[in-house]
Amino acid sequence: MLMPIPAQDFDPSEVAVGWQVLTLSGHRVVFATPEGELATGDEVMLTGRGLDPWGRVPGLRRVLGVGRLLRADARARTAYTQMLRAEEFRHPVAWDEASLADVDGLYLPGGHRARGMRRYLESETLQALVVEAFRRGLPVAAICHGVLLAARSIDPETGRSVLYGRRTTALTWRQENLAWQIARRTRYWDRDYYRTYLEQPGRPKGYMSVQQEVTRNLARPEDFLDVAPGSPGAFRKTSGLRDTPADERPAFVVEDADYLSARWPGDVHTLAHRFAAKLTQK
């Protein structure tokens, strides 16, 4: 199973939990980075340091308020520590050397920090890999901004996104905007930390959000799915609770044939478990 990631700033939960679940399920994960270098996740999302107003004060950085709520949870932090020692993580292949010939699936994690994520999201090499995976009928899983990479992957034979005609979810504008508004106040020295792309003058608010860009690449706006208000378990799925290996109730995962998608790190256990089962079935 191939997992391409950026050299820096990937979401530690989406990568490490995905790796852990897939590995424990008996699948071999092949990591790919831009030049085959050792990658590092988003330290702010890992530790929570830098998400509070006092986050730049050396003696106070370890005191967490907002950071404790928004950072990776204990399970994800443990998985990340374990992943850093794994041989497959320490010896990735380069993006342009990555091949789908000997893998049985493609996993696209996310992250939001523009410093590292833009190269990943804008890579024509990775977009070509995504197109190939869909053409081959390989199982593909994408979460958060990973869905945006899929949406930007245009099949040259059709001139359309590989997600055209499929149902998907991704990081919703409600989630992205909420985190952005919080950080604009608490991380005041880096007010747009939670936005990978900002709207240019004349564009409506949210135009460059993950949800809106993904939706523009779908056949119909209603093919972008979110938790329906009043649906069973809706409060739990939209409350900010995270799923666990034993509790899928907070998660929202969309399956469309061999394509699976999820919104944010709080869905990652469920997404990875269902993807592992899909790989086993193939």
C-alpha cells in the first residue's frame, strides 16, 4: 500500500494512525516523499504548542489550553512515535520513483499548513499517480486535504477529476472555518495557520476551502456529503469528538465502490480500518 506524504507538515494523526492500523492489519506500507527524504509532521498539531496566546513565550509554551483540545490525541501521538522508528518510514521512496505496480492500494493523508502541504497538493507527479490508481481500480482512501489532492487529479482522457461522478466527503468548510477563526485569535502571530489557501480579492469567503474546491470538481454539488442535521448520531459526529479503535460513532466515512473518504483526524481510525478491510477483500 502506497502512502505519499510531504516532506514536512503532514497531519501526524492521519499519517501515523493510518500507518499503524494498516500495518497491524497485515499490510505493508510504502512511504513516498518528494526526494525520498525523511519527513516530519506538523509539530503544532502533534504537541499543541503554539496554539495558545502564550505559545511564543519559552517558559509557558508547554502550558496547554486550546492546544490540548486541537492537538493529536494520545493514541495518535503514540502511533507517531512508533512510526518514526519504523524502517519503512525512515527509508521512503521519492515521489517520482513511486510505483503502483507492486502495491494494492493508495492512501492520501492530509494536513493544512501551507508551508509543507502546497507542494504535495500541487504535485503533478502525485496527481498522475492518483489518476493511475483510479484507472487501475485500486482501492483509494483519502482524508481531509488528501481529498483535495484527489479532486485536483485530472484524467487527461476525460478532462475531468477522478472524483467526477463519485460521492465524497473531505474537511468541511464548517470545520475549517471554525479552526481558522479560533487560531486567528489564539495564534495571532500566524493568523492564517489553519488555511492552506486564502481567497483572493473578489472571491467569496470559503471559495478556496477544501469543501468548495472539491465540490467544484464533482459532477453534482450534492455528491459532496456531510453529516445530515438530525440524522442518527449527528451530534456525536459533529461535536469534535474523535473516533477510537473501539468506537466508530464519532466518525463520518463515505464509501463509493473502492474509494473511501473522511473529513478530519477524528475519523482516521474508522477510515483506516475500513480501508484495511477493503484491501484484504481485493
